Amino acid sequence: MKFAIAIPQFYADGEFDPASFREYLARAEELGFESAWTQESTLGAGPQLSPIEAMTYAAACTERMRLGCVVFVSTLHGPVHLAKSLSTLDQLSRGRIEIGVGTGGPARPFGAFGVDPSRYVARFTEGVNLMKALWTEPRVTFHGEFWQLENAPMEPKPFQKPYPRLWFGAASEPALRRAVRMGDGFFGAGSSTTARFTEQVQIVRRALAEAGRAADSFPIAKRVYVAIDEDSERARARTNAALEGIYGQRVPAIETAAFAGPVADCVREVNQVAAAGAGLILFTALFDQREQMERLAAEVLPKLG
């Protein structure tokens, strides 16, 4: 079992404190977290920093921890620029980058990004295939529906060969099966309940078996929204308010997926996520991130398993 922690991203205008950010990441590394992760939301009322820039800053503040994003809504990115940025960051970090990608689903503001909503899945799959080609081929000739390249080189390639692990975020069965066909791992969302995650893992494992892929060659992870507090009502109220800030509205299903309450409850819930199939658990505190990280390391992680 591996454990990860969220990279702080939520700062209003002028609030970012470089020293506190560096101290948080240094402490996360000292506590033994295997990796630290961002998430992406380009448009929204929540003051969320962009993931690539936050990951780049984090790379300069750490030495050993792996750094990732779950997920880049790569449908909304140009794959050539995204491939270049991630290859560069993998070089700067000496091969410590993990990449999560997802379609973003049908409710994204596609018009703001010049994306045809009727073709977003096709755009996603083509974009991922183009990034893989740019990372592995000396010169790329690519005749796609959305992008065309002719004998185009991109250097340097990623530090990791052939490229950093591609985690797929997915929820529906078609998306989960796509993850098995195209990806290197499945990362369950923080907005998914443990029961839903259990169903998703079962679909992934069936798809792996049908494809003749060994289950242990395809890692499974899950983000867990967490708030440790002996006062359960206070923890729940603060968690729900923070989630509303992230998602722009109250969403009972997402609130249900978050863990909020005493240590014993958190241990029980996290053990259930692990039993469902998660080999990596990403803890994402929605407030008091430094304090929550310390409590996780001291009070929760030693009791898991």
C-alpha cells in the first residue's frame, strides 16, 4: 500500500506563501508520502492554481516524492503543447512525474475551449495517442481528425522511458474499458463513493482479464477527501462547505464520498477503499492541510491494514 498527499492549490489573489508551500512539501517528503498530486479546474469560482505550474514549483521543493495530476482534462488541451510541458517537467524533476488524464465528461464548457461537444471522446483518444507518439518517435507523422503533423520532431523526450505512467480517470464502463485499452493505471475520483469505486474496480479487472493483461501490471488508486476531527458535525460542515467551493454547488453524492470525522472512522473507511482494490490512496484535505497531513501520518496510517 502506498500513500499520497494533495499539493496545495487553493489560494485567493495574493495569498500564496512560498515559504509555507516549501515547508509543507518538505514535511510531506519527511513523513514518507510516496507522491503528491494536483487536480485541474481551469474555469470556476474556486481560486485554484494551475496544475502544471504547481507541480513545477513542487518539483523544485522536493527531492524524492513523485508528483502528479489527477486528472488533466486533456480533451481541453492541445496535445502538442501538453506533451511538451509534461516532457519538460519530467526532465526537470529527473523522472518523478505521474500523469493522469480524463475526458472530463459531457458537462464541460467545451465552447470556451473551441471543442465540439459531440466529438469530445474522439478528441480525447486522438490527443492521448498523439502525445504518446511525440514522446516515443523521433519524428511524428500523424493524420488525425483534429491534428495533423508531418515528420515533426519533439525533443527532449521524457526522462522516463517510454514516458511517465498514464493514469486514467474514469467512471462509466466504456471509460473504464478505455482506460485498460490505452492506459497504465486507473485512478478513482474523490467524488466516487467507496461502493461505486468497488464496482469500477470490478469492471477494470474484468477488462484486464479479457485483454490478457495481468492485474498486478495495472495499478489502481483512489483520491479520498478527508477531514479528521473528533467533532463529526463540525468536520462534516467544513467539508461540505469546501466541496461546494470546489464544485460550485452542493452535490450530496460527492459529500457522501468524503470522509469526515474521528480517527477511528477514517481508518475504517480507508481500509474499505484499500479492500476494494486501491494500491495507492491519495489523501486530499479540504482545509487545514498541514494539520491534517500530520494527523494522517501520526494517527491514521499506522493503523491501516
